[in-house]
Amino acid sequence: MSRALFAAVAALPLMIAAGSAVAQNHAGHAPAAPPTPAAQTPAAKPAPDCPMMRDGKPCPMHGAAASDAQADPHAGHDMSSHAGHGAAAADPHAGHDMAQTQTQAAQADPHAGHNAAPTDPHAGHDMAPTPAAQTDPHAGHSAAPANPHAGHDMSAARGGPNIPTSVDAVGGRMVETPPPAAARSAPAHAADLLFDPAVMAAARKQLLAENGDIRSTAVLIDSLEAGFGDGADTYSWGGQGWTGGDINRFWWKTEGEGEIDGKLHEVEVQALYSRAIAPFWDVQAGVRQDFRPDGEDATHLTVGVQGVAPYWFEMGAAAFLSTEGDLTARFEAEYDQRITQKWILQPAIEMALSASDIPELEIGSGLTSVTAGVRLRYEIRKEFAPYIGVEWSRSLGETADYARARGQDPEDTRLVVGVKAWF
């Protein structure tokens, strides 16, 4: 008997015992899958010195021949009881039947059907994907309850407190209950309970003056200009201003004209009390005094309104009753049309009326004159703006007849150059 045959006969009892043990350890398991590159050990150990493997034959105890054993000396061995025999397999599922993982569901979730690690909250769940689960990996799981009252009967709390609303009142108004009697027993100002009432009264008065009763003063020079036309060159001015609060003010106005060679035609000054009667509108009453070089001075009682109409038309109307009983009126309107932030076009119109003839002033009854003009100004600053424009005036009715009798044309067109300012 040769040496190889002798060794095989001698190892036969050991092969039978090892085969029985391997069958018990791997009962119900499919053959181990080939190790993946991640599961391979860094370096293989030398193959064992087995007579059968030296002859190129597989050994029941050591597996493949020596050439294959060099790649993995433990291939096909149960390493669960061999502590210290190399690193553990990187794939925890090596040797399992992974046929189910080849389906599309297993591709979406690699843990489908597996007993996940204890850190996986879905361990032991059926992770077979549904159409919803493909977009939400947690679909079908019982999430942790976000509402601490989940499962409680909250029907008793749904109604809330019984608070009266406008639905409960007649006419749709909110139900209002009178304040309790104790609320009226305390001082009108709660701070008086902690501080000296006299000191608090002075503080409230100061607060009212600084926030609700502001005093202001303004001066507006509407026009300071020179006019050039067919007749003599002229100059004129118009201005107004006020001092006071938002409701009550002292208001003054002045205007006049003359020839540049020094002859003054007329000067008018008004002193008025002004009271706000609506947003942007004041009613005014006071005295108007006229000064003329010919000595025909006149004093008038004045009443009128002034304000800003819708679309920002600045308007004013006033009636004048002289000490001689002559009743006259005047209406003015102007509008600022912004072309740019600096250039502003301002059309304006003024009409004068008289209830009767005033021969000493060469004024007829009715609509006595109309003056219209347009001025283009450039605001160097908001407070200072030079302008240039054209103004047309026309005397009407008997007033025009008085002008013709003096040798003057009742109609006149002039080029005007001036400045508008305020401070």
C-alpha cells in the first residue's frame, strides 16, 4: 500500500467525525457565498500540512487543495467557535439565503426581511415596499405620537369657554359689559398712587405740550417776481405764514405790486385767525388792510376757507366786506405737477368778483378780472426754487371799461421771472 493510501485510511475516522460536525453546524443553511472584496482578510495564512492536500486532493477537514487554500485557509469552515482565528467576516449575512434580496423591494431597502441591529428602530418590521414606501422609507411604520393627548377623549374641551361675541348680540355689535364699580373707585391715573399727584399732573401737561399740542411757525414766499410785457416793467410779491398748533393758528398774508421805476400800485395785508375744520382744510376770519398811494386806503372784514382739495389742488376762497359797505370776493387755485424730482410745473388761476360798482376803485360789478399763469421752477433745495413763467390777465365788464378810459389795454400777457422760498 502506498504512502498516500495509508494516510487516507488513517484519516478516514477523522473525516467521518468532521463531516458529522459540519453537517450539524450548517443544517438548513445554503453554502456560504463567496466572500466579497470587503470580507477578505488583509493577508492569507499558510495552508496546513495535509498529506491529501499535498497531492492536490481536497481534504474533508481543510477544504480545497493547497493552491485554493492559500487564498482563504478558512474557506468553508465554521469559525464561530474559533476565537482568535483572524478577523470576523465583514458581511454579517454570509452563509444566509439572500435570494429574497434580489427582488426590486430588497434593492430599495437592503434590510428587507432581516433582523436589523438593535439600533435600527425598524428591526423585525415587514419592510416590503409599497408604492408609498418607495418614496418614504418609513411608510407603514407606527411613528412616535407627536400629540401627547393622542387617544384621549377631548370632546369635552372642544367647545372652549363661553365668551359672548357679536353673534350673540342684537344688531351684530359686540357684547359690552360695564366696568365693575371697583374700577371707578381708584384715581383716574394709576401713577398717582405711587407718585405725588401734583408732580404727575405737571408731567402729563408737559407730555401733552410735546406730543399733542406742538407750536410751529412757517413763512412761505409764494412769489417774488418781475414781469416784462408791452407796458411798464413791474414787480410783485405774494406771501403768507402762520404760527400756532395743528388746530388753532394765527395766519397772515400779504401781496402787492408796483412798477420797477418806483411807483407802488397797491399793498394788501391780512391778519387772520385760522381753525382746522377738516383734514387739510382751515376756516379763516380776520381783518384786511389795503394801502394805496392815492390815499384810498380801505379796511375789510374777511372770512374764507383755505386747504388742499383731492388730487392735491391748493385752493382758497375769501369774501371781503369794507368799512364802506363794499362786498368783494376772490378765488385762487394752483397745482404742482412734478416733472422730475427737481423740475415742477405750476399752473395757477385767480378770479376776482364784486357785488357792486366801486367807482373810486374803478371796479365794476360781477366778475371783474381773471388772471392765469404757468410757472416752471427748479428746486435747488426744497426751501429755495427759482422759476420762469408766463402770466395772462384780463379785466372784464365795467372794470375793462375803466381800463380803456385810462388808456390801458384790458388784456395783458407778461413774462415773469422770480423765486419761491419758505422757511
